[in-house]
Amino acid sequence: MEWSDTGIVLAARRHGENAAVVSLLTRHHGRHAGLVHGARGRRARGLYQPGNTLAARWNARLAEHLGRYTCELVRARASLLLDDAPRLAALAAICALAEATLPERHPYPQVHGDTLALLDALEGDQHWAESVVRWELALLAELGFGLDLAACAVTGEAEGLAYVSPRSGRAVSRKAGAPYAAKLLPLPPFLAGEEYGPAGAADIVAGLRLTGWFLEKHVFAEQGGRMPAARERFIDRLQPGG
């Protein structure tokens, strides 16, 4: 068995003295692991950092085997963000979340493309933090748990959306949700379609808390897993003094 694909490094776990089991998010083969001999050696230093884009060749005797990777660097990511702690934390969170949520060896070409676009945004887009939240919303949708934020679940109106129902994942207007506000999840303005300028840190955190609630409920609860610590560290970076 052998195939070639483009992959984003999600994780590299030490295996023996110089090898590592590398997990890649590939376009055509999904989240796929493989053994890399010499991954921890001097010549491969920095190659298998989370977020890097690689040209990968995988081979194994049988399809169900772990197999081996041979990789070449296409684009380095982490090294470009070393001087920007929040963006570097976002990079780690994105890779950790994809590693923790995506079923192994199941193709998600849309997630692969969305992730590449997000990693590009981290390098220069001033609205990169908003893009992280939107990426998580898209990830939920790809996993079958998309939220409906287009209109109020009660009135059908698209204006004045301020909450999300934790049960249905549908938006609720400020007026309709006011009596039940304590039981609803806040919907930050940048996800409600409001024109108001760049989102602040508090809005981004609210967006991440929103997507996090549904990830915990529908993904991690069913899989018996936990939210990656890297994602919580990213949220901490966005807080005052983070």
C-alpha cells in the first residue's frame, strides 16, 4: 500500500530514541498517522512541528498497518509565529483540536482546505481570531453538529440575534430570549451578522465558549475524550494579562 498527499502536521509523538509517530491532516486520506524514522534527528529538526505543511508519502504492507511516512517541507508555520504568543497559541489549539476530534483515516477535504486557509490567516490577517471561531463552527458542521445562526428560532427574524439555545443550537433574538437569558448561550455580534467593526477579545472568547460548549456536548462527551489543554491555553492568552 502506498499513497502521496499534502498534509498538515497535527502532532508528533516520540517513538523510541530517534523516531516519532506523526499525525497529519491530509486532503484525501483524512487524519492519518505514520512512523517517521529519524524524526527527532538533527536533519529533521523543525520539520514535524504542528501546523507545518508537508508533502507526504505513506507506505505499509497492509492498509490497516501504522505504516511509514517520508515527508518534505512545503511551508513552515510555527517558526513564523514565534514572536506572537496569541497566534502561536492559536496554531497549537487548532492542531490539537483537529487531532482530538476528527475520526482517523476519514477524508474531510473541506476541513483540510479550511485549516490551510486559517493557518494562512494566522500569518497576517488582522481578523485571524474571528477566523478561528468560524473554523470551529465549520468543524462542528462537518462533524454533523452544525449551529443555525441565521435567524431566531422563535420569531424567524434575522435581526437582533443575541443568544443560542444550548439544546437546539439555534439562534435566539435578544427580545425573545430575554426572559430565558440565564439558560441561553451568548452569541457574540460578529457571529450574529452585525456590522460593528473588528471583534474584541471578549467577543472572541465568547465565540470560543459557544463552540466549546457544543464540542464538549456532542463530540467529546460521545467519544469519552477531553477538550485539548492547548485550546484552553489559547483562551487564556486572549484574556487580560494573558
